[in-house]
Amino acid sequence: MTQGALAKAQESAAPVAPVAPSRLLVVIPAYNEANRIGSVVRKVRSQLAARAAGVLVVDDGSSDCTSEEARAAGATVATHPVNLGYGAALQTGYRFALRHGFASVLQMDADGQHDPASICALLDALDAGADVVVGSRFLHGGSYRPPLLRRIGMAIFGRIASYYAGMKLTDPTSGYQALSARALAFYDHDRYPPDYPDADVLSMVARHGLRLVEVPVRMLESPDGKSMHSGVLKPLYYIFRMSLALALVPLRRERP
Amino acid sequence: MTPTQRIFAVAASLVTFAVIIELIRRRKLREEYAFLWVVTGAVMIVLSSWYGLIEGITRLIGAVTVTTTLFLFALLFLLLISVHFTTVLSRLTVQVRRLTQELAILQASRRDLPAPGEHDRER
């Protein structure tokens, strides 16, 4: 299928806003977000009305009607029959973009915490020649204050990743990013983690010679503010996984 | 080892080996995963029928009794096999992920979207 056909498919789902063939694909991974996905898709589409971008929601095996809501709001929907994880859902979006010849991807979360008003800042940095643009909640005095323990963990892992990357990474866990075609090709590989792409991925990106940039973004309050890393065992597993992944970064030679 | 012990050991390893081969013959155990099992079965037969070898190995690795050697090697084999399984599992995980993504991409690329008006949820 061509981009034109995709645009047509989106048109047929929501005839209000015709979508011309575009080179930007907005990828929104969603898992059980039926309540919020519709408004997120609509906000993104109105924000990007001038650019005429494609919007792809990757439904990661939701048990609610996330797919239907997203489709009703005018997004193209790719549905995983089973839940694969946040990273795998993103990767589905990347692979879709590559398959259909999109030149760049903008990814954001489905829970509405990423302010669509910041999209332009991310895209500008991408147009300026970056391969991976990370929307940072902390750059230039962001308002986001995570709990103490998480702040310590983020600081330590961020420090290590910054060392590998050769630049300061203030928010390596941010899911608000813009990617160039080169970055998409780099992510179209089994090395991309299926659970949570994090500081280790950004370290790989920078070591691979892709240009990495951070821009400040605004965060909206997430309506129920639940983190993906809550509970007792999950943070411990997270610490283990990140330590292992970061320790292996210099030991792996990534081939394109 | 008493003769009874030897007979039991040889019989047990022969049965194990036969079960493995039969499973492969019936394609319930795929050839590509059978390698370690066939080796295990063969080693069991050799060790149980050739007592001198196991005594030699015991002296070689500095173990005190023959049983220690047997348990040690049994454990090592099980360890190897489970590590092997984990690599197989990892490969399968990657393959399942890839297939699921491909399916989702194909489904999104097809124009199987519901006709306009079918969804009136939009407010």
C-alpha cells in the first residue's frame, strides 16, 4: 500500500480532516487507553493539520476498545493480537513507517501527558538535522518532580548513559521523541528492547553515530499519574535490567 | 558398585536413550533440539557400562567418590540443557514478536477500516 492509500484510509475513517500524503508519521503506542486515546489523537491531528501527517495508533493487545476509539478519532490502527510491551509497540510503528516510506516518526504516549503543543519544537530539531530528538521534561527547568528514589535512579543511570553518549541526557526515559529515517533503520532490529527503551538505547544511538538532541517539552498532568515502574518488584527488576543493559553497551558492537 | 547397581544403571540409561530416539523418530522432539539429549543419553550408557572410565574421571577431577562425579556431571548437563533452552526461548520470543508486529502492520495497511458512520462514538 502506498502513502496515498494510507491517507485515503484515514480519510474514510474521519472525513472531516482530509489527510494528504505526508512524510511524517505520528506513532502512539496504546495499551488499554480507550478513555484517552480519542482526545489525544484528535489533539495531535489538529496540531498537525497544516503538516498533514499520518497518525498511527499501535494497540498493544488492549482488552478495551482502544482500537475502535482511535479509529473513530481518525487514526490508522495497528493492533497486536497479544500484548508485547511498550517498546515492541513503538517498533511496530517504526516498521510501519519504513514499510510505507515515511521519512520521519514522531512518537508520543497515549495517556495524554505529552503536550501536543511541543510537537513543533521536536520537529524543528529534526529538520535541523538531528536523528533522534528527545523531548525532555527536565531541560530548562521543567516542572516535573518525580519521587526521591526514582530521581536517584534516574540520576545514576542518566549519568552513565550521558557518559556513553558523550552528551548530557537529562531525560532518557522520555517517550516523547522524533526520529529520522536513519534512526528508524537503526531501530528496525532485534536490538530494540521490547519492554522499555531507555538510556541504553540512547547510548547505542549516540555510539552508533546518530545525532542525538534534547529539546525541552511541557508535560501535562497524567490523569491518574500511574507510572509504568510502580510496585516493589518492578523497580528492582528495572534497576537490574538497566544495569545489565548499560554494562553491555561498550561490550557490544552494533552493526547497522 | 554391586552387580545389581550396575544392571540397574545400564538398564536405566538404555531406556532413557530409547525414549529419546523414539521421540525424535515420531518427530515429537525436533532434531535441532535433540542434540544435547542424544549426547546425554549416550554418555549415560557409556558411563554406566564402563566403570573404569568413571573411576578415571573421579581421580582426574579430584573427587573422592564415584557418586560425586556422577552427580556433578548430571548437574552440569542439566545446567547446559536449561541454558540451551533459554536461548531457544529467546529466539522464539523474538520470532513471535516479529510475527505479531508483521500481522499488525499488514492489518493496518489493509483497508479493512469500518465504513464511516459505523462508529458514532466520536463526540
